[in-house]
Amino acid sequence: MDTSTLLSDRARSIDASGIRRVFELAAGLRDPINLSIGQPDFQVPHALKKAAIDAINHDQNGYTLTQGSPALRERIAAHLKHDVGWSCSLKPGDGPGVMVTSGTSGALHLAFMSLLSPGDEVVIPDPYFVSYPELATMCGAKAVLCDTYPDFRITAERVEPLLTARTKAVLYCSPSNPAGVALSADECRDLLELCRSRGVLLIADEIYDEFAFREARTQPAAGDPHHLRCPSPARFQGSENDVLLVRGFGKTYGCTGWRLGYAAGPAPVLGAMTKLQQYTFVCAPSPLQASAIAAFDTDMRTTVAAFETRRSLVVGKLSPVTDLVTPDGAFYAFVRVPERLGMTASAFFEKCLEHNVLMIPGHVFSKRDTHFRISFATPDDKLKRGLEVLAGLMG
């Protein structure tokens, strides 16, 4: 039997991630200089490991509530109260809420399924994280691309002409993947006000919110005016009724494989997401939910500072030979292939491969193929070697 004939139109319409293709290619190379995957190269903090082990040993291995364990949700709600000033209820439907998800990708999947019917639209930035357009396709909806070149900022001015009667949401990521760009407080406010005025939900993907470098931290936390944080539309009054805030633990604490994230925002949206989670993910891994509570008392500033130093290394090495927007956070740079080379990013990828260097060509994240993404979540020695190769090929 040819089972390929049984595949759904949905499955046929989705392409495999270009990032995973590079990851598989790396597995076949001998000691590659891998600047492709956004996998943190630091260890999970001991406090989180111990909390996970303790939870397993104390038999916290069964299901939690679909929306997450009460203890973790309570801790998330307390954090959001201090950070963005939201008062999230732990009772379903009783005002803005919070739920635990299987990673931020799980949260976005549930959000798209809850919001988008066939023919609906969601505005996303170009360049985008690879799953954004595919999530819309899975729902029979359309991802409308907002061109953010050359500075990679998704602004209200750029978004407004793209809004239609079918637009349900605008999705942005800050600091962004693939460019590491963080929006300013004014840009966050303007985007929020635009979405409010048009009855469109603003989805804030803030998986890298803790990975914002010093100059990007310009907006004070709600509970501590002396503690500057990465700007967010969630920090403006009443935003809990207009913003779906998506955050997670994997990137900040190096535990990407634990698949832990959370979403907070309007009760109707959280209610729909919770219903869908019952029949999909069921709940996030229960012993790891227990460990995530320890994350809120774990200081990662030294780690982020080390990545800021790496960011400076990337900018110092590549800026003299090509156009490069300085990353404000995360651990990526989206680098332009110099026009003088006369090649696409895909062609440049092949050239890099000849030197055992792996990166991601821009067409994976964009309708353009003019840039490539490097991840500096890699050991310093390999990063330096890789930058030497890239600068040499572009110089």
C-alpha cells in the first residue's frame, strides 16, 4: 500500500524546518563549527535540576491540571504582577488568566488553533521564526508578512496597512529570532494601541525576555521602578485584556528539552487554549513544572552578560565586512551577504559548508535570501573560529 496517498492536505502543505535540515547535516560532519542551532550551550542551573529530581523522587509524576499545577501558576502570576503589573486569576474565566504549556511553541500552537478559522489572517514579521507561517497554514489561515527590512523592527506604521477584516492577531517576537532585535517601549505602545483600535489581539512572543542585553533594558518593572526590563506591550495599563503574553523557561535556563512555557492574557483566549490543550498536550511534564518554580529564584545575569560579550565579538568581527544590525538580545545575528559577492545566502551557505561552518540561510526565515542567521550559543573557541571563516569569506 502506498500510504503517502493517505496524507492530509494539511500535512502536504507543511514543509520540514530548514533549521532541522541543517541540524541533520551537522550530524554527518566531523567536528563542524556549528553556528546554526539556537540551543543554549550552558548547563541547566543546579537548583532546577535538583527540584526536578526531588519532584520525581516524591512521586510527582502524574497528570497536573490541564492549565498547569496550582503551585507553578501561582508563582507565574506573582512574577507577572511584579514584572508587568498584571493581576492574573487562577480561577478559569475569572478575569485575565495564566496557563502552563508544553513550551512556547505549544502555547503558540494552542493560540493559533483558538483564534484562527479557515480564511482568517495573522500578521507576522518577515523575517520570522520558522513555525509562525506554518502554524497559520495548519489552521487553514493565512500568515500575512510584514516586511521589516532593513532594521527588522515590526512597527505600527508597517503593520497598519496589512490589517483587514479577516485579521485576528498580530504576532511579534522581542528580542527576535532570527535578528535579536528588541522593540522600544514606544514601539510596543504604538503596536498595542493600533491593535486595540482595530479589535486585533497582540501576541507577544517573549521567549527571550530574560536574554535582553543592557542597552535594551529601558522599561522599568511594574513592582520595581529601579529594575529595568526589556520593553513589552504587557507593561502598559489594561494590556492584560488585549495582549496574549507568551514566555518560557527553555532558552533562559538551558532546558529546551523540558518543553515548558506559559501564556497569560484575556480569559476567553486562555479558556479556549485550555480546552484545546485537554485534547492535545494534556498538560506540560509534571515533575518539570515543579522544577520551574525554582527558576524564578535563579539569577541568570552572569550567563546573559557572557552572551553579551559574545554579541560584541560577533559585531566587532562582522560589521567591518558587511551590514549587521546589532542584536539587542537572544543569541542570534542576522547577517547580510555582501552584494559585492553576487550570491544568495543559500549559495553562501554552500561556500561556508566547504569550510566546515554551518549557519542558516535567510530563506528559512524569510521570503528573501539575502541574509543568514548565526547563533552565538556555542563555545567561545568555536565561535571565534567560525567568525574568522565568515569574515574571511565576506572580506
